[in-house]
Amino acid sequence: MNIAVCGMGRAGKELARKVISEGKINLSMALCRDSSKSAGQDVGELLDMPKQGITIYKLSEAVEKLIEKKVDVVIDFSARETSLKLAAICQEAGVNLVICTTNFSEEEIKYLKNVGTSDRMGLVYAPNLTLGINLLMEFVAKLSKILPEFDFEIVERHRRDKPRVTTTAKLISKAIDRGNTPISSVRTGGYVGVHEVTAASEEERITIEHESFSRQAFAKGALLAAEFVSEKKGFFEMKDVIAALEDKIEKKD
């Protein structure tokens, strides 16, 4: 499978480093905003590694280069505005896409769904990449249905520069489906990401916690999503990736 990465921030670099180090998947190219200083550089230069022969191209060059490099899937760790442009680019090039960015409006998500169902490509919308957080959301959704008398609350912990309430916390609240579940945000130190859900009645309490120790967890989830969508067309979410993984495990058993 040939992949490209868009956005060489913390998570994008972690993904590129993982792919290059493991050598199981081919990182064909990277993409950046036209105004980025990274344009034209070799990916290895940004990773403090030897040059890899992998060029970072501007978005304005993307359609031509994606076709030329025979890219199967682009994994996007950029930002909302760039992601929306990238969706149109991948649609034009007929290249599949995994979007890992967040903070889209409802209208923008609707646009991504339309792009993903255009018969030109496959698109995974994956604001929550780690397997653990997706399983947590499935579990709390079941708890909420089975235990209607329980109260729910969410606590999340992230580094200082994270938004006060993340998309992940909002999606956990949506999974609980009790209106606006109380969310407490802690922003200190070097947390990668912790989400804790407490469900309690007068008689008992259940607490579920998920913590990402490194961005390797995000890179792993992104690659699973890319593998899932590599030969598919349509719009998908991480729950579809998880379901396919569960199905694969059941068939092995």
C-alpha cells in the first residue's frame, strides 16, 4: 500500500517515523499548505533522520503528484481548512483519504460525507483514532441504555494548549446520549490524552478510563483506517474500522 501524509505536526511526524522505521508500508510523499516552509523538503529532514527520498509537496501540486506516485490512501493530520481542500483534491485524483482532524461544523461533515459517497473515492472520518477510545464509546453507550438510573460525568486531561473541551469528549457525550453530559477539562503538564467516564447510582459506581501514552497510538489507528479503506469506496467512520477488525478476529477463531 502506498500512502501519503498531509500535515507534519506532532502526529504526522510520528506516523511518518513509524512507517519509515517499520518498512511494511510505502510512504510515497507528504503534503503541506502552499505557504508552508516545509514545501520542497525531504521528509527525513523534518524527522531528524537521513534524507529518505520522500518529498513534501504543496497542495497546489497534489492532484498531479498523487496520481504520479500511485498513492492509495492519504492520511490527513493537518487542520480543518486544509482537510476540506484535501477532500476535494483526493476526490479529483480518485485517491482514498483518512481524515484525522477535528472541529468541523455539521455542514462541513455533511460536505465530507458527500465527497465520500461520490463513487470517486473512499473516505474515513476518524477524529478519534485509538482503538481504546472507540471501544470506550461503545461500552458507555451500552451502559447508558442498560442503566438509565445512573448519572454520567466525563473528565478529560490534556496538555496546556488543547481546547477546553475536545471533539473526543463531545463524542463520548454523544455516545452516552443523555443531552449535555457534564464534562470537566484538566489542562496541565504533558498529557497526551486521558478520558475518564464515571457512571454512578446511589448504590454503585463504574469508572472507565482511557489514556494514550504516546502519539504512536494515533499512528497505529490511522494505519488501520488506511488499510481498511484502501480498496473501498464510500464514507466510513472509525466504528466501521473497528467492526471490520472484530469480524476479522471472529473469522480467525
